[in-house]
Amino acid sequence: MSNLQVKLEAWIDDVNRENSNTIQLIEKFLDRMFFLIKWAGIPFVVYLLFEISKW
């Protein structure tokens, strides 16, 4: 249990640092996620516009 507590304290210290590895990993993940949403969403919106224009 103390091993887990030491790891948790090290992780909390990492999160509280200015150049945190955890925060950088979350930032990279979110950047990639929004990039995929943007580039997958643009063709979908264009498709919807074409479908609506057929009415």
C-alpha cells in the first residue's frame, strides 16, 4: 500500500509542477482528438449541405 501511496504522491507532485509530463500528455491527446473531430466533421457538414440542397 505504501508503494501505491509513494507513486500517487509522485504523480501529484508532477501535476503541480509548471512543466508537468501529465499535463503535456493530456494536451497532446486533446490536440489530436480535436484535430480528428475537425477533419472528420468538415466532410460530414459538406455532405449534410448537399443532402439538404436536394430537398
